[in-house]
Amino acid sequence: MAEGKRVAILTETGFQEIELRELTRAMRDMGFRVDIVGASPGETYKGSDGEATIRVDVQGNRARVDEFDAIIVPGLNAGSRMHLSQTAIDLIKEADSRAKIIAAIGYAPRLLISAQIAQGRRVTSAPELAESLKEAGTQWVDFPVVRDRNLITARKLVDLPRFCKAIIEAVGVDF
């Protein structure tokens, strides 16, 4: 179990409901404390289907990287939007400089480009991002999940179980 371990899940309006729910469930089931990080505490974001909402626990610019064992970035529309957020960019840059686990799925690796931590790394993503990631200097591969040092990337929703397992193992938790 991951007692005492803490993960941040960055999110934004347009999150993929199933993805965020399953990431949160998997981390909590293993005993992680999960904090939803967004623009303002108490703010709620609507999912991509417009039915589910998620409430922000921690304001992005007040999130302290040293308090987290991993930072997870879900994909879909939220993943695409976050690459424009200076707060999200700064958080990812700092996490990488401290060798914290950074996990991004689907369209979320776009944030890794904006944070300028993708170059020279082996990654995967939604296939639609392959060319952008290659242009940013990554070695893009079409695998379900890829780990390059502290960076874990996954392609899509169907890869979610492997993605969750990779995050849990990277943080050092035994099943």
C-alpha cells in the first residue's frame, strides 16, 4: 500500500470523465492521497461529456512539488488546454528538475513540450500528437506505456490500466 504517498492530478475543463475517475480510483485504492490541482480551490470543472464535475483541492500556483510523489496529467481536452497554462508549465518544469514522477496520457504530453522537458526523451501519446512530439525532439514510439527516467506516458484510454500500474510501480509501491 502507498500510505503516506501523495499524487497530484492536474485538471481543467474538458477532462475525460472515465480517465480521471479511473486514475483517481486506482491511486486511492492503492492508498495514495489524491489532490486535484486546478486554477482555484473549490472551483469545479465539467468533464468532456458535460455530465461529471470535479472539484479542485489545490490551487495550481500554490501546489508544492516537494509534497507530491507524482504528478499525473490526464488527456483529452483538458490535456490540450493545460499546455497553455503557465502555472501547469511551471509545475511540470519544477517536478522534472526534482526528478518527480510525471505521468501524462493521450493529449497531455503536449504539456511536456510546453514545459520544455520532452526533448531527447522517449515518449508515447495519442497518435495525433506524434509529429508534434517528434518536432520537439522526442523519440516518439507507438507503445501503450513508455517510461523514460521520471517520465511516464501513455497513448489512450484503453492503456489506462497499464498506465496506472506504471505510475504505482514508479512511486515504489508493491502490489
